[in-house]
Amino acid sequence: MICPRCGNTTWKVDRSLTVDSAPIRKQISRKMMDRAEQLVGDYTQDYVVRRRTCEKCGNRDHFVEISFADLEEVIKLRAAEDQSD
Ligand SMILES: [Zn+2]
């Protein structure tokens, strides 16, 4: 993953959160969890949201991690939705 600010490719994971991590949920902003839910939540609840910090410039960003199989299904689902629009 390339940092959009400096082009560096090494990131440090700060925080990780799954759908079931309710007690530490506030460590990842509600907005980011809602975005992940919007992107993949209707297909799978088995995803992880991670906040990473660029090791070079300190830029922070959020990432969604799902399995390859789930990602392929989400892409198919979205393509089918686009065709029905
Ligand atoms: Zn950076």
C-alpha cells in the first residue's frame, strides 16, 4: 500500500477491530466502521478494520481486510448491482 502523502510503502498497524470487538469499538472511529459495513457488511461480517500509520511521514489511514473468497463475492455482488441500476 502506497502512502498518498509521501509514497512510502511501509505502514505500522495501530489498531485492529472486528465486528465483534464491541468493548474497544471506540478505538476505531464510528465513521470508519460504518464505511466498512457499507462496503462489505451486507455480504460478510467477517472483516477487520485496521488503522495504520505511515512509518515515514506519520499519515494515518484505515484499511478493510477480508478474505480473497469474500472479496471476490463482494466484487461479483457489486457488479450485479451496477447492472441492475
Ligand atoms: Zn507517508
